[in-house]
Amino acid sequence: MRVIEILGEKQVWAKAGQKVVRKYKCASGRRAGRVVASPAQCFAPIDVKKKLRMKKLKAQLGKKLSRKANRTKRVNPASKRVRSMNKGN
């Protein structure tokens, strides 16, 4: 727990399926600002193949993906819980 505080990774609430779990928000590294399951992931190398595949998918489904994500965040009970639990952070 102390090591995490020194590195600056902050613990936040996030969704894992329909469950609400503790995760970490990267303060530094290649994934700065991203929520990840373990602090070690902040400094892990980027998988270029996955990155390009995601970029292609977003190009195909851009608006559709964002609309679906926004609807989920608005409607899903777990998403609502996460939002309210992270309010103080």
C-alpha cells in the first residue's frame, strides 16, 4: 500500500463486469490517466498490435461505440455506483 502512494497511483472504484472493484489510476508511465487493475501495468510496454486493432475498430464504429458507452454509464446500476463512489476522489 505504501509503495503505491509513493509512485502516485491513486486507488479508484471501477467496474469489472457487473461488480464494483478497486483499481488504480496511473499518475505516470505510458498509461498516465488510465484506470488499470494493478500499478505495474502503468509501466508495462504497449502492445502495438492491440493498439492498431482498437484504432481500426474506433474508425469503423466511432459514434456507435461512444453512444453505447454513454448509455451504459447513464443506465447501468454498477456504473452509477462507480460514479457516485468516485465523487470524493
